[in-house]
Amino acid sequence: MVLKYAKNIINEESIALKKLSVSLNNKFTQAVTILSNIKGNIIISGVGKSGFIAKKIASTMTSTGTPATFIHPTEASHGDLGLIQKKDALIILSKSGKSKELFDLSNYAKFKKIPIIFITNNKDCNLAEISSSNIVLPNLEEAGENKLAPTTSTTMMLALGDALSLSISKKKNFSIKEFGKLHPGGNIGAKFVRVKERMHKAPRIPLSNNKTNMKEIILKMSQKGFGCVGIINENKNLVGIITDGDLRRNMANGILEKNAEEVMIKNPKTILKNKYLKDALDVFNKEKITVLFVLNSSSSKSPIGIIHLHDCLTIN
């Protein structure tokens, strides 16, 4: 019973989103054009649940290349109006368009002659009359039995905010590289930090010649601290790898009397320097390994660095 009820609510909201998509017209395009040309900040405000949606839209805009900030209409009436400058624009969210708290904010914006984008379900209100562009949402019932709690209306506002944010970003040609600069941390950061930015370079790279005695290999492995040594030939091309696991597996086979070539695992996994940390993580997970030697290009076999799993997990 509860599951069916929950599914019905989600279905009602999904229907509302489809109707919102169909309803978008040149007013949306006009709003995107206005906001794309703003040289200052986008100030976004709303009351109650609309205020929470406004905060999220401000966050999304900021992270996609359009500086935006939320301002509470009550705080605005008590001094925060000073945050609004002539180069800014104002977005107001209000289902009814009748919230008294919003009028001081809109009147100040009108006095400053800055654009006002009004998002509402009610096109016949005073706020709509003084705005530069009005985006009117489909006037649908809220979800649930009582049809009272803001649900479909806030879902539409949130989706419209995403559409606005990403449309402005696209119009401004906001690049993936720029997006990465604004998201250096966490899982998102891993998608935009390149391997070359985190790899360890010479003299930290653990490398030895393929004819090197295993006693020296063990010593170098201990000194470098990566739990492995890359094996190169006379042309400095990477031909193998010896890990601490290989040492344990070969310890009973007279390993100290052998050279690197006799113990190494051939054709070790590598990664190119311009790949992203996310790509390195994918290789680590797929191959169940913890280190990768880094190559300059696909045509090169000479390692220029080494990257450890831990380097991908400590993104600041």
C-alpha cells in the first residue's frame, strides 16, 4: 500500500516535469540570454520551500561557471539589499507571486535597474508586472492526497533551475576544464585531475636494469617505498615489473641468485600522463593492482613517472 502510494507521487511529479518541458517557450530563451550577459552575480531568492530551491539553483549556477548567491528576502529587508550591485541580476522564485517578503527585494532591484527573472505559477501578479522576464510554470496540483505540501511545484522549480544553469553554461561555452578547476575535491575532482599532476617523477621512480641482481632490486624496492621496481632494458624501455608479492612467491626458489629478468612479470600495466585520475582508478580496480608506471605517449615505452592508488584517493 505504502509502496504504491509512493510510486504514485513520483509518477505525478514526473508528469509535471514533462508538462514543464512542453511549456518552455521564448521567455526561457530570453531569461538565458539576459543571465548569460550579466557581468556581476546572479542573486536568487524565494520564501519557504522556494527558498530552499533557490539555494540549490545558486549552488548549481556557481559550480557551472555563473557566480550566484542566495539572499533571504527577510534579511534583504534588514540590510542585505546592499549585496545587490548594478551589474547583478535577480531571480525570484514564488509559486503564488504574492509573498510580501519579496517586494522589498524586487522594488530595490527595479530601483537599481537590474534585470529581474521571475519564476512562478501565477502570471497575473504584481511581481510579474515589474519583472524583465517571467517564466510561468504549469499550474498543477501538488502531489499526495491533500494536495497541499509543495511537491510538484518545487520539483518543477528545481528542474527549471537546472535547465537554466546548464543552458547559461552552454551559452557561455563553459568548458570541462573550467568545470574541473571549480571541483578539485572528491570523486568529481578525480575526473579532472590529470595523472601527470599527481605522478612521482625522477629520482623517485623505482627503476632498475633487467640484468640487475635481485639483491639490489630488493634494496631499491625498500628505498623507494612503492612496493615494486620497474624493469627497463638497455633502451630504457619498460619491459617488466617486480612487486613485493613476487618476492614472497619466489623466496624459496633461490631468488637472491637471480637477476631481475628471471623474476619480473612482463608487460606491466601503464597509463599515459594526460589521462585523468579517474582513469587510473578504473585500471587499479579492474586489474587489482596498486601502482602504474606513467608513459609520455602511446608510442613511448620509457616511464616518466609512477602513480600509486593512494595518490588518487587523497584529492584535496
